[in-house]
Amino acid sequence: VTGTNGKGSVVAMLSAVLRRAGYKVGTFTSPWLVDVCESVEVNGVPIPKAHLEALLQTVQEGCQRVAAKSAVAPPTEFEILTAAAFVYLRDAAVDVAVIEVGMGGLEDATNVFLAPLLSVVMPVSVDHQRF
């Protein structure tokens, strides 16, 4: 789900419809409202804080190993959170993942799915035109 406004609402609605249909649904949204754990949920239940912290540590360590062997730029906070979220959703074996993109574009951290089932584009304002 991409766009300037309304992404979180669309993610919430799609997730609710899919759960009602019997699917195990994972969601990733950013930014969060109160706590970072809200950004990664399975069937409406946020990731436990200790689990998120462990995943963030694992991803960060992996990034450091890659950086030590190459000239790759260090990942952003969003990229690390995205990777941790995707590991969590994979391990939770969700049937469907509803993902809110970052700034969008080819190099967005969420742009790793080869064949999304659905792409939703909300209105895009001028502040997003460079991406």
C-alpha cells in the first residue's frame, strides 16, 4: 500500500477483511502511533517487544558483517525495521502480508516482493514526487 495519506487505514481495512475471511494476516506499517511494536502485527497482535529487540539485533549484526566485507552503505533505521518485520512475518507463517511502503520507488526497503497479489496506490502528494 503506497501513497501520501490513508495507507494505514487501507492496511487496517484489508487486514480486517482478510482475517474475517479466515486468513492469518501479517501487517507492517510505518510510522507507528505509540510504540514501535505496533508496526508489526499478526492477526492484529503486535510483535512482543523482546522478540522485536532480538530480531533487530540479529539484523543489525548481519548488516555489520556485510559492511565489514564490502563498501555497502549502512542500512537506515527503516531498512533494519523492515527486514526484522519480514523475518517475523515469515516465521509466523502468515497467509497474507499487508505491507505499507516507505517512501516508495525502486529502492524502497519494502520493494522486495517479486509478485505481489495486490498493489494499492492512494493519492500521492507533491512531497513524494522525487521517490
